[in-house]
Amino acid sequence: MNRRTMMATAALGLGLAFGGSVQAAGMDKVKACFVYVGPVGDGGWTYQHDQGRLALIEAFGDKVDATTFQENVPEGADSERVLTQMALGGCNIIFTTSFGYMDATNAVAAKFPNVMFEHATGFKREHPNVSTYNARFYEGRAVQGHIAGKMTKSNKIGYIGSFPIPEVIMGINSYYLHAKKVNPDVELSVVWAFTWFDPAKEADAAKAMIEQGVDVIAAHTDSTAPLAEAAKTPGVIGFGQASDMSAYKPSPRVSSIIDNWAPYYVKRVGQLLDGTYAQADAWEGIAGGEVEIGEITDAVPAEVKAEAEAMRDAIGAGTYHPFTGPINKQDGSAWLAEGQTAPDGDLLGMNFFVEGIKGDIPQ
């Protein structure tokens, strides 16, 4: 099963409710361990999780041992083996940073009730020592969409999708809606890569869109390959994904979504240390610091930059929600009425494109 998949029925049924509760007594020292689906040097998803690990070392010094991690762990039986070894190795808290680790996380947690397990982007909390956490990436997509709609010269923008799951679909919809608001003529092309990290496939997807006239590219995959491909064609711009990807500034990378896991990791390990830790289900965004908008470079006109930053700040302040009606579904049926904002359950189970996006979502 693919990382970060969220089934609609499960998401709607579980929502953001807290499960059973476990609270640990304070500890003098915590051993925090991490399981990564990709290489630390991927430049995106795994790199940012590892930055969060390093933040623990900086924040707590010798109170925290955060030196244990394993990268390139396949989702499935291998992950259960790795988690078991970590639990036996004295880890007090284990962060499993890919959706496909969900069942393994819960299975191993059942065997080690005194070890805390934190699962990124999942929804199952079958045992009191399992918590889940995620980030509202769609908030950053709104900012990127505004920039894309303003800056495209061809009126053709593109999006490289990893897998057709709610997290990715809500990002595509947010990106398109905000491009369309400022440029009614904009058209969106979506290419599905069916991978999280495969630089060759990601580059091929970007190349295919550029050949079709797309001049702004966003991606929900983990490598810098789409930006590297964009750099080959003057006038094509794009966005960093998961990490800043600053090597491509000031263009083609004109801004980025940065997954900042450090605040969450520091908070949760700190709670183990001071005895306030309890089971939780977190879904933070710009306001909580988990989603950051990377520097908007001077390749973006000053007026557009100011508008994008104002949107970022409004989302962070809670005065603007990226999914605010009126919004129809792709088939023209009503979804959100004027002024209505999307319930979290709708977003976590999103399985449709909004009106105006062409093409079907693969099954």
C-alpha cells in the first residue's frame, strides 16, 4: 500500500478524533528512533524528516539520543522487522515516516506497550501507544497556485501527481482553484508518476508537460528532478516540494513548500521528558509551523509576491481557508456553497477533482 494513502471511509469514520490514551511518566533521557522510506539525501520528503531528527539533538542535547535511524526501508514485512529491532534496541519513541508503515506500526506497538509509536500521515491508532501526525500541504498549494496563475505565459500549468490518493488530490484541487481565481484562462495538466521517489520518472513527467506547452510545474513527488528538467527550458518555472530545493533559485524554483517536522518532533519528545505525553492525532499546517512557504524569489513580480505572502499570512491567521465556496465538483454538482469551508472529513476522503480540471482520477 502506498505512503500517505487515506481511504475515504476510514478518514470519515475516524476523522481527527483522539483514540485511547496513554500518558508516560517523565523521563531523564529519551531514545528517539526513525524509520525512513527513502534516502536521507533525496532532497525532499525523507531529507526533511531527518532535519526534524537533527532538531531534536539541537533542542535537547544529551537528554535525547536521536542517532538511530534507518533509511530506504520498504513498506511491508521489512518495516515490521526494523521496528521490532528498534523496540528491542531500547527506543522509547519511534517515528515511522511513511503511510505504508501503518499496519506494521500498529502490529509492533501491540507487542511493546511501553514504547511510543508515531506514524506519519496514517489514521490507525489501534493501541494506546500509537499516535498519528500529518501536515496540511494543501495550504501551501493554494499559495503556489496563485503564483502559477499569475506567472504563466501559456496559460498552461502542470502538476506531477505521485498516487491518486486524497492527500495528493486535495493538493491538485487547491493549486488549480487558486490559479483559476487569478487567471480564468488557465488550464491544468496532471501527469501521474505512480511513485514517490524516482528521479527518472519525475523528469520524464516534467519533460512531457513542457513539450505540451506547460510553463509552470508543481510536483507531489520527492526528488528535485522536475526542477532540473524545468531548468533546461528558458521561461519554465516550478516549485520546491517537501524541502526548499534552494539549489534551483531564483529560477526555475520560484518558491517551495517546506515540510517542517521539527516543531512536532521537539514537542512530542519534550512531552515524554516532562511527563505530559499522551496519544494524539495531529494535522497542522502553516499556523502550526509544519508547512512553510519557502522564499519567493525576485523572479516573481513584487506585486504577485506580496499577494502570495498575504495569502500565506491569512491562512496562518485562520482568516482564509483554501477551500471556501462556492466550489463545484468536476461533474458540475455542488460541493461547497458560498462562504462554506470544507470539513476536514471531506478533505481527508477527497476522491474528486473540482470543476474545470480535465481528465479522470485513476482508479
